[in-house]
Amino acid sequence: MTNDYEVIVIGAGPAGSRAAYKLAALGRKVAVFEKHEDAGGKLCCTGIIGRECFEVFEIPRSCVLQEARSAKLFAPNGEFLRVSKPDPQAYVTDRGALDRALARRAREAGADYRFGTEVTHILPSSEGVEVRTRPEGAPHTAAAVVIASGFGSKLPERAGLGSIRNFIMGAQTEVGTCNIPEVEVYFGRRIAPGFFAWLVPVSEGRARLGLFARETPGKYLQELMERLAREGKIIPSKTPPKFGGIPLRPLRRTYGERVLVIGDAAGQVKPTTGGGIYYGMLAADIAAETLHQALAEEDLSTAGLSRYEKRWKQLLGRELRIDAFARMLFNRLSDRQLNTLFGIAQETALHEAVMASAYRSFDWHGELVLDALKRLGPWRALFAKYLPAYILNSLKSRRP
């Protein structure tokens, strides 16, 4: 059987388009199937990427709306800490423009894009993978498939790779603002139980307001919007909010016979912030390199493609474990405990010391988490019983 393509990528988000670009640049015949009519359709995303992501993947400056050098973190009682650095630590992007730019880059490298084409089934066989789509037409075939269709896609489960049960919901809208010069982050069980809310300026007088919650995020967002309006910070939006799911744990398995899963569909997302653009694109590079080698060796078996998961877990696994622990710990804190921690940080300038330390970057929160725990000293007893062995061992080997 002669396949239509060597690789079909399902989904034209950052991870999917990055995989397509990398494969096309390596000389592979690749196509991207996207259910929306263009890249960047129907997004619920703050669009914040770290400086490292911006530089490593050469994100076009035209996609950047704002640079972020500082942020205010608000405790449940209204007290706040301000963290800052002289250079930009993150960039607020136009996610639609970013997705379109990455798709354009992949197309220029030789990737074929089929918009308005929803993949419903993937059927691996010894000769290739049959891809069925909606609207119905003749099935397409490829030697391998990359699933990059985002969180909530049924394709990984249909491929026998399981599903992600641990997730949260995000809600976001755009509001008018009254002199909000920097990112603001809000904590508290009445605001976003166990998680946080954000107000992110995107232009003069406009900002993205959103939050994460296990249940009813729209209700919490409406309440927060009304509160900030009373405080004179924002002008409420009349536009209905957008909603989206965020995985908190990786997929049980991200590879199978002739199939790899990347990005949000694989759960390659920071449990601390819900950000997945950078990790998804890093995994996309690994997936493309794995498939390029597997195609050359004519070994697209489950065992042959298992090297993909081994490599991405070597890169991201420890980080995701530490971030998951930090998320679990944060979920256990009451508002009173959060207020106490904010007070400790204020009195000891803990936040300033952590920001001045040499942790990797905005994109790698594990080092920041370990630094903060180490510097808490005796106050760490507040939650020491929750610290797993790998965290305790890391703390013993670190100096504040």
C-alpha cells in the first residue's frame, strides 16, 4: 500500500504545527488536519509564554502584545507581593496570530494543511494508518500519526492510550481596564478554589480576565468581574467568556503502534500555571525526531516509538512531578494559611530572594518551587508532612 503521507499531524495548535514544521524541514511528507477553518480558532488561552520559549522557537515579534517584567500577587485578605526583574520574563501573545504564524512557517517548510477537516478515527495496521474524517470522504493514509488535537480529544482513548481524568476548567474574557500596568494574580477560595485568577493587560485599556476552578468557573469569573468593577479596576465585559479544560497529569501512555501524542492531548502542561505552549513544542521536536529516525529504520512499532516517551520524560518528567506536588500542596492550603505565607514572605523578603536566585527561567517552575521551600526554613513545618522523598532529597542538597 502506498500511503498519502509519511506523517499526518492532527491539530494545528503550537505543538502540531511545530511537529509538522520539524518533519517537513527533515524532508518528510507531512500533512496537518485541523477541524477549524483556520489555525487559532476558538481559543481559551491567556497566551503567556516565557522568554526561553520566545527565544528557542523564534516566536515572531508581531505575535507579542505585551512584555511582562513584573506582577502583583494578591493574598485572600487583599495584601499583595510585587515580584519583578529588569528584563522581560514573559510575553503576552495574540494566540490566534501565534498559531497562524507557526502554521505558516510549517507550510513554507513544505507541510500540507487541510483546514475544516475533523479527524474522527485513526486505524493503524501493519502497512500504515487509515485516517477517517468529517465531512466524510475517502480515507487518508500515512505511515504514522501525531495526535496534537488538544485536551478533551477522544483520539488518544480510541487509540488505546487512555484518557486524562485529572483536569481543571478555565474561563476567560476580555475586559476594559483602568490603569492596570502589570499582570495581577489573585488567590483565595472565594475567588478560584485551590487555584488562582489573573488579570493580564494586553493593550492600553484592555486585559484578559480569567481563572481556573474544578467546577463552575463561569460563576467564579462573574463574581470576580463584579468585584473588580466595584473596586474601579475594570469595566465588565458583555462578551460571553470562553471555556477550556487543562490537564493536570500526563496521559498514561503517549505512544503506540504508528501513533504519538503531543501537547495538551498528552498532558504536557505545567500543573502550576496551566501553561502548555512551551512544553508541547519541546515534545513536538522530540516526536518529529523520533518519527524521522523510525521512518528511516522502517520501525514504527510500539516498541520502536517508545523512545519518544522516554526522551520527553527525561526532559520534562522531574519538572512535572515537582509542579504536581506544588499544585497538590497549594490545593490543601486554607485562605488563613495562604495569608500567613504571604505575611512571612513580606516580612522576610522571601519573594525578592527567590526572584534574585538563579532558577532556570519562567518556563521551569521546579527550581523556583524548591528555592521557595528551602528559604522558608522553619516555616516549612506548616506542610512538611506532605513533602515526598524526592522533594526532601532535593532540599537537603540545596543552599538558599
